[in-house]
Amino acid sequence: MKRLLWIGCLSYFLIGLAHVVLGSVLPVLLEHYGREYSEGGTLIFTQFAGFLAGVLVSPILNKRFGKRGGLLIAVGLLCVAELAYMLLPPWEWLYPIATCAGFGFGMIEAVIGTIIIAAITEKTAVAMSRLEVFFGVGAMVMPLIASGLITQGWWRFSFLVISLFSLVTFLFWSKSSFGQVDDVLRKPAGEATQDSEVRKPFPYSGKSLWILLLFILFFFIYVGTEMSLANFMPAILFEKFGMKEAGAALSVTCFWIAMSVGRIFAGVIAERIHYRVYVLSSCVVTLILLAVFPMTRGVGSAFIVILLLGLFMSGIFSIALVFASKMLAGSEESTPSVLIASGGVGGALIPLFIGWSMDHLQVNQTSWMLALFTFLMVLISFAAFQIQRKQGIRQDQRTVQAGS
């Protein structure tokens, strides 16, 4: 299990690198091709479309080739796509390359999440939060690598770095043995278990469908809010306090450092206080912080709020993913993929809305918009809290009746 977890961490580190590399070199990439930022935005959106396709298609490929086979396909596709990026082909070719790259790391994220949740039944939240730590480290390291390569005029080799990491990850997944988990990884999903619920193409109905829809909305809002903070925090500080671009950009670094540190402890805390308590309390504190942020009067206090936001938001994604999967027992093959996909959609659409509000509203009004989204997360997490608590009460009653 330790080997499985560490190779999973390497895979999430790879995903973190791949998520941000295109944005890290985008200015010099557009300068090389003589293109506008709007075309760069289209390229990034194309990569997102590939990511979404990879997440949604992963359960189908898992059933056909098994989880290990699906992972090898995804990692191999990412490796080839990043190598193709490095060769700087004609601009029109970059769109299918971006689709393939997004498909690769989208599928990797979905499959790894499914494997960890299904294979590690004890302290699942600790395992998932450890994966998220490595994702955050990858997202922090790649801009630093790209910056150094850009300085030397070797910016295209940023893509080669990811291609080489993909190759290493491919070799680990293809050659490593994980004991009793090997059968689960090797067999197609339909053969890995005799559970009739897993065999259903859409194992949700009645109450479970409503729970799924609640979490779909939750992940849509959360990822959209997180991506909005990561992308627009420098602009908000620039408009609010008149900071220079370089200083404002440090806010994103502080946010991700706090996220990475928080993820180290998130799983342990969630296991001790229960998933539902962790998710609800984290959302409440995040709402309070986002409500306080528009009232800050200095750069120092704003950065303190940003650091606290990173700490308290750090475990929401991974713990909520585990929380949802445990509530929807029997659908572990599909639930992570559906929720990660809904988060991906929110990560694309909500920042578009926040960008519009930055152009048409005052900066503090945009901050209140983010607080409003978080308020909706609080309502959803409270509803999930109540549903899961009632499930636990009924289960305890059945246990008492069976004992008597």
C-alpha cells in the first residue's frame, strides 16, 4: 500500500506540473507564434476540454483495459503531447496537442483518485490529502522551473521536463507490483468485483442521486472559487491597494504554499473529527475569511487573510471527495470521476464570471461574489452533514436492534 500511495503521489506531482506549464510559458509562447492573448485563452480552454473528456471517459477505459491499463494510456498520451509541445509545431497543431495533454492528466487524476479511495479503506482522507500535497508542490515548482528556463532562452524545454516525468511515472506504473491490489488494477472494472451496483452504468437512483447532485454542485462551486482566487488575487490586490504586479503576484505563491502546508495535516484532522465536520467547518471559516477580505485596509492584513484562506481551503477538495464516496458506497468506480469533472467545469466557468465582474464591478463587489459562492458551499455541506448524520443514527439503531 505504501508503494501504491507513493507512486500515486508522484502521479499527482506530475499532474500539478502539467496543470500550470502552459500558463507559465504562455507570454513567450504567444510571442514566438505572434499570437494574441485571446488565442492563448482559447488554447488553455482547449486543454481544459481535453481534461474534462479524460475525466469523463476514464471509467469507460477502466472497464475496457483495467485501471493500470487506463493509467498507462493516460500517462503515455501526456508524455507524447508534452514532447510535441516542445517541438513547437505550427500553431494550428497546438489545439489537438492541448486536447491530448488535458485528456492525459485529467484521466490520471480521476483514475488515481478512484484507486486510492477504493484500495485504501482506512485513513482514506490522510492518503488523499497527501496526494493533494504533491499536486500543490508540482503547481508551485513548475513556474519556478519555467522562469529559470525562460531566463536562459530555453523555455520550450519546460515541456520536456513534464515529458520526462511522465516517462518515469509510466515506468513505475508498468513495472511496480502492489501485492493484492494488482488484481484490482489489472482486471477491467466490471470483472474486478461482483458488486451489482458497480456493474450498473449509472449506479445512482432515488436518494443517492440527490446526494450526487448536491456534491456535483459543491465541487462545481469549490473548484471555481479556488481557481478564481488563484487567477484573480493579484488583480484584486492591484486594484484594491495599487500594488505593483510583482508584489501582487506573490499572493498566489503565498496561497499555494499555505494550501500545501494545510494539506499535510488535513487528512489527519479529518479522520479525527469526521469528514462531515471537517468539510462543514472549513467552508464556514472560508466564508468568514472571504467576508472579512473586502474590509481589509492594508496589504499586510490582506496577505494574512490569503494565507489563512490557503490553510482552511487546503483539504476541502480531497476530504469532500472521500466524504462523497463514502456516502455513495458501491459507486466508487464512477463517483470520483463525476465529481472531479464537475469541479473542472466550475474551474472553467466561474473564473469567466469573475473576470467579467472585475471589468464591470468594483473590486470589493467581486470579493463579495466569491463570498456568496462560498455561502452556497456552506449550505450544501450543511445539507450533506445532516444526511450523513441521519444515516449514522439509523445504522446505530439497526446495530442495537440486531444485538438485542
